[in-house]
Amino acid sequence: MGRSRETYNKKDVRKKKEKKRKDKLAKKMAKRDEDGNSGLDNMIAYVDEFGNITDKPKDPDEIEETNVEDIEVSIPKGSNVQASKERTGKIISFFDSKAYGFIRDDDTGDTVFVHVNNAHDDIGEGDKVSFETEKGEKGLAAVNVKVIK
């Protein structure tokens, strides 16, 4: 009669794996029995008028009707376009070869793009200028740029 090819170590590993599998199955069954009311009702969440997530629905008598036209889904047109009043600033950088530069606004400190086509006078780096702004392709752009003496 031949000896078993399974060594003690292999038997031990197999027994441990089997015990681990049975323990896992027992835990799963115990959790299933413990959560008797698990299901869709436990997964539903409600949002109150302040945006807080709750597990209880709001009282139907307290719910206010919302007019669909009052809901804004996108940015209102013209909301970030600034008024086109005359401003003053200093040209902080200007590239003669590319014919554009940037003006630092004296009031707000914002940087505004300027192109030589929008300037009435010859402009260069360090010049004090007056200008108006309008919405360009990539943000605010200076127009009607004039050098202040």
C-alpha cells in the first residue's frame, strides 16, 4: 500500500482555508439574519431645503411648490461681464514682436489683455494708459487704449 502524497503541511493549509470559508459564510448568514429590514428602504436618502441629506422624508404639508422657470441651471448671460467704464492702468508687459501685452488695472489690480489694434497711440511697457474693457475670446480685453501723459 502506497503512502499518501499529501503532507501534513498541505493538509493543515487545506483545513485552515476550509475553516476560513465556513467562518465567512457563518458571518454572512448572521449579518443577513441581523439585518431583517435591509433593502431599498435603507438605501433611500432625502435632501432638505438646505441641501442636507437625511433619512426621513419631509412632511408633505411643509413642502413648498417651486416654479420651474425660477430654477437657473446655467450661468445667466452677462453676469461676469464688467461695466465698460473708462479705467486707468499701467502696461506691465508688452511684446512688440507679437503686438500684444497686459495692463494692470489701477483700481482692481486685475490684469487685462491688450492688442495693438485696440490702441489709438503707440504703446510700450511701463506706459500709463486709459482704457475700456470688453469681453474677448479668452476673457476681458482692453479697447480704446490711450497713453496718459
